[in-house]
Amino acid sequence: MGSPVSPILANLIMEDIENKAMTEFHHPPKVWKHYVDDTFVVIKRKDLQQFFKFLNSIERTVQCTQEIENDGVMAFLDVKLTRESTGYLDYTVYSKPTHIDRYLNFRSDHPLQHKKAVIKTLLCREKLLTSNETNYQEGMDRIQLANGYPPALTARSQNSTNTKKMVENRCLVVLPYYRGLSEKLQRCLRNHNIKSFFKPMRTIGDKLRNEKDPVHPFDRQGAVYCVPCGDCDQKYFGETKRSFKARKKEHINYIKHFHPEKSALAKHALELGHRMNWSKTQIVAFENDFRKRRFIESFFINSTRSIINE
Ligand SMILES: [Zn+2]
């Protein structure tokens, strides 16, 4: 899915295949519901394999796989469906067998509002994806137990899930979280009509080594950079949507092939015979948005005294 048009094309092709499957097969499925690349189908057992074969014969490059209900139970997306003897479908939240219902633990060193948000999100999910009160209660008990949430907090969240009030025209601040201090600070700020949010300072993820090779700043896309002149105290600020490495090559070529009109850096080097100190290059910011990048570049140009840029 590299190109932005790919999902649209994929949908159009899938629609065409579905139309053919539903209109040309002699006993089409009773129910056909799809979500992106997953489809839920209700079909008579005797027609299943023939239909499956027909479906895969429509387009050679698009081949489906199938999963059949086991003892009347089947998982579709996040939902576990159970076919009742009465013919009704019972549903509840589906989790993989390896899932252990672990979320943010209540005893962990995180702001209370984060914990409240976790329990509210899980409550909403249980409400939406369960067909009856028993399934809902079972799901919530399991989550509460695995993550140490007090039943009183869950009950309060249950009551407030549908009655959340948004407070308009309030200042918002995001601060690092320190247990004990942050709660006091939050009360203080509330008195001044400032709403505060906290983010944890130390996470286990920060402590663990990143397995990915770090990208060198000169190879990162969307950079604002500063190159000092090696022969005077002036500096050049530039921005590029590509990497600094690629842009540096261009600057060097402008100097080499005598193109002072192409950049202020080349002009400075050619007219004054100065050499840039490339080894002292600094990447001052990374920003992928063009306008923001230009803003940062202008900020540095305007706040630096000795500047090459015109
Ligand atoms: Zn110079």
C-alpha cells in the first residue's frame, strides 16, 4: 500500500469481485459483511466449499482464505460470536488466547486521570461489543482483577461515561508527572482555571535499548541546518524537505560549478573565496511541514547576528 490511491483501487477491485460472487453464484451467502479485508459470511454448509472455490476463481491474483466456526463459535475482528441454539448470535469482546488483559496497572506510578481514561475506554469497548449484561460484567471483572482497579472507581467511571462535560475556554498545560506533587499542583492550577495534564517521566520503554539502528541526523528528512563559515564568523541557515546530506551535495556542486545565484551559501563562498566549515554543521530542528520549517529557518536567520543569508 505504498501509493495513496492503492486503498481506493483495492476497494474498487474487491467490490467488483463481491458483486460477481453474489450475483453469479447459484446459492449466494445469506449474509456478507466486510471490513477492509475481513469478511463475515453466513452460508449453507453444503454450499461453502463450492462458493469458496468460485470466489477464488474470479481473480487469480486475489485469493481468499477461510475460517469456519468451531462448535458454533467464531472470532470476527474484535468480537467473539457464538451461535445460540435459539438461532440468535451472542457476542462479546474477543481476545487472542495469548492476551492476558494487562493494561495500565492501578498501582503504577502514573497520573490518576490516565488510569481513569484506561478504565473508561475499556468500559466503552465492553459496552459496545457485548450482547448482554452477563458478558459485560464478566469482561469488566476480568479487567479489574488483572489490573488492580478498585470497584468504586470502575463504578464511578461507569456512571460518568455518558455524561462527560467539556469545559470550554480553559487554558491547558502538559507537565511531567511526580506523584504527590503533581496532584497538589493540579489543584492550584484548577483554582486559576487552568486544566493540567501529566505525562510520565520514566517508562520501562525508555530504559530498554532500541533495537532499530538510529538514523544519523544528516540522513533524516525535513531538516533546518546551520553551517558556519570557516574563514569568517558568519553562519548560513537553510532548510530542506530531504536530508541535509542530499542538500549539502547541492551546495557543494553550486560552488564547484560556479553558481552563486543558486544559494546564498554558494554566493558567500564564491564571492569572498571563503570555505564553509562543514564539520561544524548543526541540525537545529527536524520538521516535515514546509511552512513550519520555513518559520524555524526565519527565526534563526532573524535572531543570529552574523548571517550569510540575505
Ligand atoms: Zn565567510
